Amino acid sequence: MRQAKSTRLSGYTILLVDDNPEYLEATRILLEHEGHDVVCAADGQSALDILRRRRVDLALLDYFMPGITGEEVVAQLRRFNSYVQVILQTGYASEQPPRELLRRLDIQGYYDKNEGPEKLLMWTDAGLKAASAIKTLNKSRQGLRYLLDATSSLHKIRPLSELLQGLLYQVAELLGADDSFVGVYPQGEIRDAGAAPVESSAATTEDDKELIVKAGTGRFSEWAMAVGPLEDGMAGAIAETLRNGRIRILEEATVVPLRVGETILGAIYLDRPAVLEDDVELLQIFANQAAVAIQNSQLYALATLDSLTGAYGRGLFDTWLLRELRSAFRFREPLALLMVDLNAMKRINDTAGHLAGDQALSTVGKVLKQATRTTDIVGRYGGDEFALVLPRSEAQGAGIVARRILSLLEGRSVPVPGGAIPLSVSIGLGTLTAPVPTSVGLSRRMSEAYFQRIGQELVKRADEALYRAKKDEENRFYQGEPTTWLAASEAVQAEPGES
């Protein structure tokens, strides 16, 4: 028996199976001295139970055991796991021809216990090398599949905050990191590789430079949109990554740059080091794809969002409304529409000028985004009027959102000469009930004109409710009559190619 225990863990798990307790204990000590994690079982059925519920790299199986022999254990194992490496152990070398067993059972070794511990360790090393090669090939294959699946979802057009949160979960899963965050430069302040980071409004680096932390997991989950200094080591690593545009691997973390060509958009911080070359390569490829998706999202936002309020422009909002109507129709779900009007807009403009009016609109836009989910659509419908589409929402849920908006605006005001004008809105609610298959005919393909008619009716009901809300100074929220789907007999059949 070797006397010195290994100072390093091997990272491998070995299942040791033998019905002789003395041999089992002595061999366990020998293998643990080599740095291996050893799990023991005294019979074949216990071994199979362990193999079904936990990861094992190598199984050392006694050939003859009561109940189920080692050979029978291997036969059952191969029915649900073809990757675990197996070495059969025997005290009688003539029990079975070794070459025949290796070929017939798909095992990696056949060890005669009479040959001593050094021979056992040699077979163990050989089995673990094979396990390592299989693991690397399998991880590369899974990583490629993961990369292809995740990358396709990255390039769906959606809000940047939602995109980044999804990106972070995917990258953290790839590396197995619990605590992570992604920071990006403010739009319009992205930098070239080699240039010093610029100031923005969130996490601070050691050079007093900042990134906006848009998404976080674990202990960083509360960082999104917050301002706070980074830890010293973390700040230095991020600053260096932003300067040179290369992945930096620390003792307990990995920092990945988000870059498109020579342009640095930000960085991802993961609380686990990427020690394998395959992981580093996958992270680099994925980060490059993610950076392109982020840049596309930023350009998309510039083209479609109202810069003053952060809401979608009218044209795009109408398109999104039709899309959500189709989705509600297809999946038989309710939908709600809130029409929101800023009160006293003319008074604000006349008293304090259009800059004050812009400030009022900007504040309302931020409140609407704060009060809604990322899946809701906030649009600027007119000069001082907004429209909100709430998918999968009934009247009760939409009413909660409306009252939340009113509550968030309480106490807010716009300064004007001689005082301040309180900010308030009026809200009208229009609801669309979930379609009933028997009356609407969900199996039929409806035309674009059909959904436009439904959308017009929904907007009309919400507008009528808004008119009533503006008349009531006590309660600025009014719920209109629900809109129902047109019967199948009223619908226009779609032309070929329409859906």
C-alpha cells in the first residue's frame, strides 16, 4: 500500500464494487491516495442503483458476486449508459478469456487481483484516460449543439435587457457559474479595443470607469440598472479585458469581452475559471455571436424606439399589436389594451415650455416601462398618448397594471414658473376575451383583414374607456366593455400563402 496521499484531487469518480469487505476497504484507500473520489458497493444491484443516479467515470467490478455477477452488471449498464468505462476484477485469471470479455461486453480492462496494486493502478489509469477522452468528445459535441441552439435564440429581435438576461443564463450554464453579470457601454459610447474604457452610469472599474450592468445572476442578480463600485480584483480584470479585448481567466473567475471586430461593447463576468481549452473556445465563439446580437438590438432600438420616452413608434406598435392578436387567436388566450393619456399636457407646454413637456413625457414613458413586464409592448400612440398591449392578460391583471401606473406617478411633478404641475394620466382599458373554438373556428386560417378588424374594435373600446376616465377626476382608470372575437361565419378566409 502506498503511504503518501496525493496532494491534488484527480477530479475523477470511481465506483468500486466487491463483496469482500477487506479488499473493498484496502482498494478504496489505495485509490483515494491517488486523489480519486471513490464510491463503494458490495453487490451488483447496489452498483446499478449508484450508476443510475450519479456520474461515474470508471467502474471497477468484481467478476464473481452473489446475486448479480460483474458480467451481468455490465450487460444491464450498457442498456442505459454506454460511456462509463469498466474494468472487471477477478481472483481467477482463467475464468473467462480476457480478449473475448473485452470485445463481448464493451469493457476497457480485465484485472487479475493476484497481480498486485501497481497493476491495478495501471489499469485504473488506462480506464480513466479513456474516460477523459470520451468526456472531452461528448462535451465538445454537446457544446456545439448548445452553441447552435443558443445562438439562434440570440438573434431574435427583442428588448436589450431581455436579450442580455437570456445571454447570461446561457453562458453561465455553459461554464457552470452561479454568480455572473453582463455589463455594456451606454449606447453611443462603445469603444475600440486598446482604448481606455469610458464613463457611464453603473459598475465602476479601478480607473473610475463605468459600465451599465444590464443583467445578473446569483449574488449579482440585484445589480441590474444599479450603480455600484466593483471589487478591486474584479475591477482590474474587467478593465484589462476592456482594454485588450481578450478573455481573462483568473483563479476563481472568467471575464469575457463582448466585441464585434475591433469594437468593444462590454464584458461578461463569470465566477468560475474556464480551465479547459474547449470551454475557452466555446466562450469566445459564443461571446462573438452575442456581441453581434447586442449590436443588432441596439441598432434596432435606435430605428424603432422613441428616443424621448423609450416606447415603440406608432408604426411598429401597430405591427406588434397584430402579431399579438394572431398569437392570442392561435393559443386561445386573452389580451388587454391600455390607452394612457398624459393630463394637463397643454398647460405644461404653455406654462413652462416644450422642454418641460418633453420631461413630462419622458417620465411617463419610464413609469410605463417600470409598471409592465418585458413581454408587454409599450407604444407612443400620439403626441401625449400611449398604448400598452398586455398579452395573456385578463381584465383583473390589466387593472392591476393600470393602478400600478397611477401609483408610480403619485407625487411626481414638473417644475413651472411659480411652482410645479403634478403629473397624472388617465387610463382606459380594453379587453379581448380568449377565443372559443366552436364560435370562431380556430382551425380556419384567418386573413390579415380579420385581425385588423379585431384590432380596430379593441382600440375603439379602449379609447371609449379612456374618454370616460378623463371625465372622472376622482378615478383616472376606467374599464370598457370587453371585445369578443368575430364568429367564423364573419371571418374572411385567407388567401393562399397568408396565415
